[in-house]
Amino acid sequence: MTVRTPAERALARSYTTGDGEVSFAVRELTVDHHGRDDVTLTYRLTVSGTGFEDESWVFTLPWDDKSFLDVLTSPAPDPDRLAQLVHLVRALLEEWWDTKGYDRRAAKMGRRGA
């Protein structure tokens, strides 16, 4: 069994957007480290909300922001920086959800199923 860092545990928590319109139920989060500086976060999600039926998605987020790698890998990250990381990743997830229908780059980050 893989030991998760505090950041991985925080990023793997399900949540609802601030307006309460969309919920992201995280079924699984995989964190793949590629070399020293690159990480890929892969989410298996069930997305539910007002006006649409639940949808299963796999969302892949390449993470090359080196300024947060220490937070992602630390056994005891600074709580404020951890909160910033979680906020940034969730904002990117929400941006993907909102733009996947018309932004080609965003569409490539997710696929239905699983």
C-alpha cells in the first residue's frame, strides 16, 4: 500500500464548487512523478450537478509548477501553501469542466468513462 502525503490526501478529497452547482466526487487520484520536477495528477471522478445526470470522467493534469513540488512531496507541508495548492488544482479542474466542450486543449485533458 502506498503511503500518501498530506497534499495527496487533500487533493483526493471530493468537493462541491463554491456556488453549489457542481460536485466532484473523487473516486481515485493517482500521482505519477516523472523525474525530479514533473508530476501528473490523474483523477477518476463522478461529476454531478444541477441540470445534468452524473458523469464519470478521467481527468489528467500535468503539473510542472516547481514552486509547489515541495508541498506535494512533503510529509509536513506548510498549511497555507497546502491550501493554495489545493485551491489551484481545484480551480484548474473547474476550468477544465467549464471549457471542455469548446476548448481543444481542455478537451484533451479529460475522457469519459472509468
